[in-house]
Amino acid sequence: MAAHQNGRLQEARDLYLEVLKSQPGHFDSLHLLGVIAYQSGHHQAAVELIGEAIKLRPGAAAFHANRANALLALKQWERALADYDKAVALKPDFAQAHLNRGSALQALGQPSAALAGYDRAIALAPDYAQAHNYRGTVLRELGQLRAALAAFDSAVAHQPDYAEAFANRGLILRELGKPDAALASFDRAIALKPGFADAHCNRGIVLQELGQLDAAIATFDSAIAAGPDLAEVYCNRGSALAERNALEAAIADFDRAIALKPGFADARARKLFLQATMCDWRGIEEDGALIPALGLSSGATVQPFMMLSLEDDPARHRTRSEIFTKARYNFFEPAQAALPPSASARLRIGYFSADFHSHAVMYQLIRTLELHDRAQFEVYAYSFGPEVDDALRARAKNAVDVFRDVCALSGRDIAELARSDRLDIAVDLMGYTTNARPEIFASRAAPIQISYLGYPGTLGAPFMDYLIADRVLIPEASRRHYCERIIYLPHSHMATDNTKAISRGTMTRREAGLPEDGFVFCCFNSSYKIGPADFDLWMRLLSQVENSVFWLVRGNSSVQRNLEKEASKRGIAPARLVFAERVPMADHLARYRLADLFLDTLHYTGHATAADALWAGLPLVAKLGEGFPARVAASLLHAIGLPELVADSIEDYERLALELARNPQKLASVKAALEARRMTAPLFDSKGFVRHLEDAYRRAYAGHQAGSRPQIIEAV
């Protein structure tokens, strides 16, 4: 035992074996041999050896606790919990057993029970720093961030050199919107433990979120130096490199993460999405068979948004979202008990977004904010994105009754603020897109919570009550793919701004890099939406339409190179692809008029982009897909009175596009119809849209007041 206590494990092991030779029933030697096996990483051997000791002395609480520790290391949570239960039954004041019992309960997805275990350990040993630290981890899981911070503060107060507690404290400070304090806490953890890879990694994440990409990448480098086998660090560095536009290096990092952890679904999804953004279809094809299974199993979650363009399968999209939500947000508790309705006669509607600035969603929504009936609705905006001083943000501030900049608050704090504002309805404009904060809604910002506009599909979240759509987007047969109740608007789900300015400038085709003569096909959708099936179709059309070109957005550094290569493979001269630079919105809308026909993508159609094309007077051809993202353009065409431009198959799409390209009279007729309907059809009737949306809000509120569960709503 003296050798064991002084870390001379091999010497101790040999001496315990000597004891057992002379006394085979020496249960302490068996038990301590098991402890050495556990300390040496031989967990199964530890379970067996300590099990033999328990047979000889079943009433020893320490034996049960130490076998449970080995079972915990083997991830046999239920067996471990049974042994911890036995240990604390035998010795109720066994603080360490209560602590580790909490760990087993936490691993089994029982955070509230785990918290009780940690609390019991602290009651028995108030200065037990590890128990305070573990208590903080479960409070964080429960979404109680400020209580978690207090627990980590207690841990470091009792043990000032506790690097892990400082690192956990940094995580909380980051989530509370205090990046500088988070960095200081990570720095303290690293000073105490220079090779602490997780602390370096999380420090890098904060730097990346602050936009300090070079510093973030350098910090991830330090994490990799400290822990070269940590797949998660490579995945995080890959994300930072992608944001830095070092795309090939990012792919290499994702590959390394996958090599270290072959089942790392998140890294594989990030790699596939980046390859889609690069239009690197060769890379996607190598992993294409894996796409249907990605994110469909517990413990292997992926960001649901990244999969929307990779396949058109609404059933799998729902499953991914449900698994992702359960893993990330299942344990968040409501911010507080429901407040009574406000005394105001007006319904209080809160819109939540990080994008109250020049962003596609805000360009679509701004007119709705301005047109809400202030006699009946009081409109709040909660902005948790960066302070971007631009015209659209100023317009948004002027459009609402109350504009709250909440970027420095945690999700729970934002929810509590919204509840203190006594919102009746909270509208999430982001879903699972970049900078989204689903924890706000997991913490229940309002009695009624609605997903709208920013995310084209279900969030798979029990805390979202409604999803706004229309009958083209979600026909009755497809409702099973959405966990929210559907609010059906009568024409189109999409808010539009019928005052959006189109530049009066007369950019010429030559100035845009287009040929003066010939037919111009166009698609300004983001590059990740363009897949090989789309491109096959487009190149076939170029081959059949003489003097035609295809006009696209330049995108990242790889898009043009890869698409030109793919065009050559299909027998099309790369010069027939023309790439547009980004320009201000009014100029962008004006240049649509230089094109002849917009050809939409298949799995993930144009949303704001398609609406902009129609607003500018450019017809588009779309194929009706299965899921929400694959049906938006079709919905827009129905709402503007041009359902004949919606194809049911790729063959019909190609036939229709070819007919319009070869028949100038028919195309001119379509353009004339579009121009005539632009200001009269429902799609761009901003006032009419707002009245329908307000009717939906009233119906949702009335149902809630009547005590009904959310039901399908047909707005009028």
C-alpha cells in the first residue's frame, strides 16, 4: 500500500500478488489490484478483480464505488449507477460516491437527478471543489448559466489551481456573452496547465467568434500541439480556415478529424458542406453514399442546415433536426413561470435575429415591420448580432416600437428579458442558420413561439409551436415531416418589400461581362445550392441554345475554377460561364434585367434571390421538389400568378427552359405577364401579406388564451 500511495504501481502490483499467493482470499489485495488496473487504463480487468473482492466482502462501500468508477470509464452507465447506489446505501456519507453517482446520472441523460447527487456531495463536504465543478457542468446543461458560473467560481475559490474549473468557467462566460472574461478564464486554465488542449481549443472558438481568425487559428495550432489526436480541434480549426478562405487547408483538417474519429458526423457534414460551397463535386461524390445516414443517430449530430442542399429528403431533415435539438437544447428549462398577459390591448410580437442589418432575411422582412398595425400590435425587435451601422438597421430601428440590442446577453437572459417585456408571441427568424440562438426559445421567450423565414424546414424542437408556410410549401401529405403546427398563409409565406429600390442606372451587358447578343441564362443562388444534377441540366441547355451563356455569382476562390472545369468535362467552353461580382442591392436588382431567364437550383431553390429576380422582372423556371427548401421558388411563382413556370420533373424543367430560350415570343409574353402582375399579384402585395400574418398571430393567440394546444391555422 505504501508503494501504491507513492505511485510505484508495478511494485505495488507485485506485492499484492505475493499476498494473494499466501492468502487467496485477501479481499483488500484483490480490490487494490483492481484499483491499479483502473489507474493503468485496464478498466475491464479492474471490474473483474474488484468483482472478486466484492464476492468476498459484499458490504465494503469502497469496493462498489471503485468498481463503479471502472464501469463509468467503460461507459456502462447503468451498471455503474447500480454500484454507486450500493455504495451510498452502505455508506450514506460517502461524498465521492455521491459525486460519481451524479456523473453516471448525467451520462444517462438525467441532469436533475445528477444535480441532486452533486448537491449531496457538497452538503457532506462543502469545500469539495470537484463537486462544485461537476455541479457547474450539469447546471450549464440545464441552461442555468449564471448558477453554473457561481458553481465554477466556488470550485476555483476552494481550489485556486483547478485548471479544469477555470476552463469550464470560460465556457460559461462565452455563453453569457462575455468573450473578454472568457478569454481571461481560459488563459488562467492554460497558465495552470500549459498542455490543456481543450482550454486552447475553446479559447480559439471565442477568438473565431470575435472575428480574430488569425489568432484563433494560432490557438487551435496550440491545441493540436497539446493534443494531436483530438479530432474536435481539427474540426474547429477547419471551420476557422474555411472562414479565412483557406479552403483546401480546411478540407485537410476535416479529413484529419475524420481519420482520427471515423464516426465524426459533424466533421464529415462540415466537409461536405464546404465542398458544396466550393462546387467540388468530385469530393462530394467520394462520400456521397454516406449522406443519407449522416446525423440520423444519437451521439452523431450534425448542423441540420448543412444537409439541406445535399439531399431533398424532408423525412431525414426532420430526424436530423430532432436529434440535434435533443442533444443541444433538450434540458433547457423555462426562464421563469409564465407571466400574465400584458395590460396592453395590443398583442406584443417579438422578432429575434442576429441579422438586423443588410442581410437577405431583413431585406425581405423590413416592410412587414413597417406595416404592422400599431393600433393592434406592439412590435419588439431583439438583436443578438453585431452592431452593424447601415441603412437597413436604421430602418429596422425606426420600424418597431422597441429595439433591444441583446448581443451581450446569454440566451436565457434574452428569454427572461422577453418574458419581462410580456411578449405574447416570439418569432424566431433564424432557426439553425449562422449565429442562431435556439437556446432563447428552449428557455421559452414567450407563451407562443413561431419559426419563420430564416430557416426552410422544421427545427425538430418541442419548444417551437408553429412554422409559417403556405400550401405549396407544405401540402397536407407532407405535414408529417414537420414537428411544428403549420400556419398557412393564403398565398405565399414570404414577406416582401414592394418599395425595394431598383437602380435607375443602365448597366450594359458589356459592363457586366456579358455578350451583347445571345441568350443569357442566370442563377445567382449561393454556390452551395448548385449540385452536379443542376449543372448537368444547365450545360445541356447551353449546348442546345446557340450563343448562350450562363451567368453566376463568383463566390469563393474555388467556385469559378471548379465550375469551369466541370463545364469542360461536359463539352462546354469555360468562357460561356460568366461570373458576377457583388454589388449594392439596388444595382444587383437592376442587373437582373440584363438576363433572359433565371434557372433555379433543385434541392435548395432560390428564396430571397428568386423573389428578387421576380421583383426585377426576370422570369424563372423551377422544379417542385419534396421538402421545404426545394419548393420555395415554386411557391413564389404560384403567388405571382405564373404556375406554368413550375416543372414537376427534371425533364419538364429542361423542356420548359429550352422552349422559352428558343421562342422569343413566348418568353416576351411571360415577361409581360410578370411585369403586369408584379404590383398586383399577392407575392408583392406587402400590405395584404401583413394583414394575413396578423390574422395568423391573432388566431394563435386566441387558441392559447382558450387553453388549446397549437393547431393548424388557416390565416385569411
